Amino acid sequence: MFERPQSGEKAVLVHVDFPGESDPEDLLEFTDLARSAGARPVGTITANRNAPESRYFVGSGKAEQIRDLVAAENAELVIFNHELSPSQERNLEKLLEARVLDRTGLILDIFAQRARSFEGKLQVELAQLQHLSTRLVRGWTHLERQKGGIGLRGPGETQLETDRRLLGNRIKQIHKRLEKVRGQRAQGRRARARADVPTVSLVGYTNAGKSTLFNRLCKADVYAADQLFATLDPTLRRLDLPGFGAVVVADTVGFLRKLPHELVAAFRSTLEETLQADVLLHVVDAHDPERQTRIEQVNEVLDGIGAGEIPQILVYNKIDLSGEAPRLLRDVEGSITRLWCSAVSGEGIDLLVGALGEFFLADQVHGWLQLPAAAGRLRAAIHRTGEVLQDIPDETGGWWLEIRISARELESLYQRERCRYPLQPGREPLRVAAAAQAP
């Protein structure tokens, strides 16, 4: 097995276009990923194929072209912008006499460099071990039983079994530790729900300026840099909205096209902050000429993790680079759907804070609920989730509740309890007054 790339390593990049997948931006993003990992690209090989070749992924002629470039540039690493099978990696390394890394391995390397919290490091290690478990045989080919020969039968298989067992044990340990951390996060979310503190989650394409915007909004000092995946660990901070109160803002990992599924699974706790959010601030680089494509790619990922139905506001960041003025747009119903600001200069941040306050105030409903005696569990849930202004027993053993609660939360409670009661707006009803006077 090979060590992960070291900073400044000379690398040859390989990108193959398949029918229906040609996109010049994909190659540019791949080059940025390689540089983010610390590689120094010395050449790029591109190809067009109808389907991957089973032995080298690329054709034999293209593989020889890559070998010649590796030798000419004295490159130590070849990076493919695709998923390679273990056998393809072994065949390529034997032919090229250089280390070969696929797209998943490259992103894992970046994640390993950027993870800072205990949870983030565990998540990276879990993803690395799961990726490595299918490639163990590569490091022990000199001991495989299939090679035969006196003294070479048995130990290779024994060593592989030992490695697999050790890997399996370590993966189980990491899962147990992550479950504890996830339990702590879930406990924190339950506490915020009981305190009726809504959550705002920053999402968007990687390098769109989410962490810089997070620092500007919450006066925080989260690490922010002009790099892909500068933020891996979810960070939560309090933000006070004028006229509404406190909300929690979550800074999350940036999305990327063709993000490997195992990485999405490994960073489940980061994505849970997105799934539990009341509103998503979809941060877009206003200076990026491909911003519309980026928006669509992020929405695809959100749909894939089950967050596609959560309300979102498009925030076009970096207007200090695009030269646009801070402004906002509304839909036909008057709701704010997008706005323009700069996290660096602070232009338009007041519009963003005002938009959040307006969203949460508009989402709240206020009125009376008449609950029967059998709805005690729903009554308790409303006390935990919303704000109960009055709780008055009626003559039938039920209750009249004057509540102020998020419409989305009330709908969620109704679905959970499989019931629905009409919300009655206005002042205290006559029946409530009568019930209050009853002995």
C-alpha cells in the first residue's frame, strides 16, 4: 500500500469524457482539487471513450501515452478524475511505475488534511478505511497464494485475513464513537427544539464563501480560505434577529459534483444539520460564470439527501468581485427568494439579516387550538416545540391552547400524531372564557 500524496508532489492528471458527460468546467474543478491536495500538476491527459476499458480504464495506447509523460516529467503520482476499480489501480501502477489515485482517493486526501475536530477526523478515517478495504490485496501481491512456490503458499492469505480483521475491528470502533458523537448532536438539536430555537443552515458549492459569510453573520472566527473543502466540520453559532430573537446558524461542508456516495455517508452528521434546518441559505458565487450550473448541482445533492423540500433563500455572495449592487428579489407571494451581498465587504448583510427575520416571522402562526382529552401527547409536544401563551382546561376534560409556533413545526407534529385540529385565529373565544369561569 502507498502513503497519501505529500505536499508539492508532481502529478499527471487524467480526464476522460464519456458520451453525454462532456463539461470543460469538470476538468477545471479536477485541477483545483489536485492543487488543493498539495499536488503540482505537470501535465494533463484527456481522452474520449464510449465506456471504461476493463484493464486500464483508458485504452492501451492512451495508457502508454500516460507512461511516457510520467517518465518525461519524472512525475510521482497519476490522478484519475474517475472511480477506478482495485484491479485497474494495480494494473496502472504496474505499467506506469508510479502511484495511481482515483477521484475518491483524492477527495479523501483533502478531507484528511482539512478535518480539525475529533468527529471530523473520525469521519475521514472511516471513509478512508472503507475505501481501503477493497484495495488491501494490492499491498500484498508478493505473498498471494495464487503465485505459488515454496514458502509462498499460505502466509499471503493469512496476512490478508489479518489485515481485513484489523480493518473490520477499527471500522466497528469508529462507528461506535461516531454514534456517541451523533447522540450528543441529536441531544443538542432536541434541546434547541424544546427552546424553540430555529436553525439556519448554510449550503452551497464548495468555495462559494460560506465560512466567510458565517463569520460575518455570527462574528465568529471559523477557518475560511480560498480552497475547496476548507470547511469539513459543522460549526454552530447563535445569531440574534431583530424583532424575532435567537436562531442557530450552521456552517456545513461544501458540495461538489460527483461527490462519492461513501463520503456522503461518512459525513452524515454534517448533513444532518442541513436536514434539520428550518431554512437553507444557498450561497452562490456571484462572480462564477458557471453559477447556474453550480446551483443545479447543489440542488441535486440536496434532493439526494432528502433536503430538497426545505425552504431556501439564494444568497449571491462576492458582489465585491462581480460589481453588482446589494439588493433582493421577491416572488409573486412577496416572499424573499434571493439577494445579493458580500461577506468580505459587508454590503447587503443587513438585507440578509432582515430577510431571515422576515422569514421566521412569516412562518409563525398564532391562534387557539381546542384539544380533546385524548390529545395529551400532542399537547405535551406543543409545549416542548412551540410557545404556549395560555393553557386553559375546558368542560369536557380537554384544553384550549393559545399558541405561537412555526407552521412547519405544527404540520410536523400533526403528521407525527396522525391528527389535525383547526387553528382558530383571533381573540379569546367565548367558549374559552366560559371554561375559564367553570369551577
